[in-house]
Amino acid sequence: MQNVTQGAETSCGFIALIGAPNAGKSTLLNALVGQKIAIVSHKVQTTRTRLTGIAIEGQSQLVFVDTPGIFAPKRRLDRAMVAAAWEGAQDADQVVFLIDAAKGIRADEQKIIEGLSEAGRKVIVALNKVDSVKRDRLLALAQAVDATGVAAEIFMISALTGDGVPDLKTHLAKNLPKSPWLYPEDQITDITTRVLAAEITREKIFLRLHQELPYGITVETEKWEGRKDGSIEIHQVIHVSRDGHKGIVIGKGGHTLKAIGEQARLDMETMMGQRSICFCLYG
């Protein structure tokens, strides 16, 4: 935890993270905050709503908004997610447009660039996954991004390894409006622990079953209760859109459900610094 100098002028503001699906926004959010608060999966659109992460840099409090990926929506759920992403960008003091450097500017990125151009919005462009791209290709991509006219600054980062993330964070902190902090110094997200625990379990489901399950799956934390011995009792229920998906989640002899529950429990213990969790997961 950082200490704020008494009497010093503080800054605070909202920073939206936007990009195409699987650009690495949730991984970047976790790196900026310094703790895992957003689920990460190779399955696109695992972030359904705007997720807030909070970080401190010197005298500045940075409130990050991780938005759903922006793409050409087809379903009603898709349209709602894309609308949430654009709303997050419009309301923010600063916007970080994350581009997967290994994939470059594709149709989804071009759609975002056009939207930013129409709005006259300058953004910070972060070229992500630069550790997997050759230098000449990376420089060509940076030039192409600069030519779009939407980039106020361009950073080259790897959200996964953390390379370049501190420089990005410092730049964002220096350009926030002067303001009192909006959240307590030790708060890292505005999401309740119950919801965060459910998101952790949803991540484990996608990581294990992303090729077998559709998006219509949610996790609900039904019970969260402290016990006399200091442990926490957590009960969660997995809701699927079709009865036929239950067997996939449960697995033969319940082995899949058990593995998901064990992985989720370990992540929850790390998140809460709580080594004694009684965790029950129902499919």
C-alpha cells in the first residue's frame, strides 16, 4: 500500500480499456491493479459487463474500466455487451485502446478506429503481446496505428509478462484530472467479493470447457458465511442454458465439476488471503 503525502494535491479519474475480443484487456487490468480481479480466458467475450479496477500511482488514483470486447454484434447479448463497451469509453477521462500486436489491425480494430474518429476521440494505444512479434513487424504496425490519427500516444507492452506496463501506468497517472480520491486507498475493485468469487469459478469453467460450452453459462454465489473456526463456507450454483450442458459441466463421475471447484477454491484462497475455505459447487 502506498502512502499519500499529507497536503499534497491528488488526482483521480476513470480510464476505459477497450479493444477487440481477446486483445488482452482483462490480463492488462490485472497487471495494472497488481492483483487478479478480472477473469481471463481464450474464449471471446468472457467479460460481459464493465468491470472496475482501482490502482494507486504516486498521488494519483486510477479507476480502470475493463469493457467487453468491441466487435460486430449479431445476438442481443452481443449488442448489449458492445453498447456497454462504448459507454465506458465515452464516460472515461482517458481511453486505452488495446491491440493484439500479433494480429494487427483487423476488421474489429478498424471498426473501433472508425468509431473513435467519428467521435473525435484521441486515445492511448497499447500494442499488446509485443514479446511474440518481430521488431520490423511491430514498427510497421506502430506506423499504421499512427496513420489512423486516433493515437495520442503509442505504448508497446506485454500484459502477460508486465513489460511496458509500469510506463503505461505512469503516463496515465500523470494525465488525470486533479481531484480527491473516490475510493479508500486499499480498495482494488468495486465488485463485491461474492460476485468476484463467482467470476473466478466462471473463468475455471471456460478454461476447462471453452471448446464445449457456449456463452450461456453463469455462476451464482448462493451462500457466503464466516464460521467460528475462522474459515469461510461458500456455496455456488452453475446455471446452464440447456439441460444437455449439465453433463458436460459435471463430467463422468463428477470429475470435471470437482476439478473446476478445486481450481476455483485455490484462486479464492489466494484472492482473499484465506487458507481455510469450505467450498461447495453444484452443477
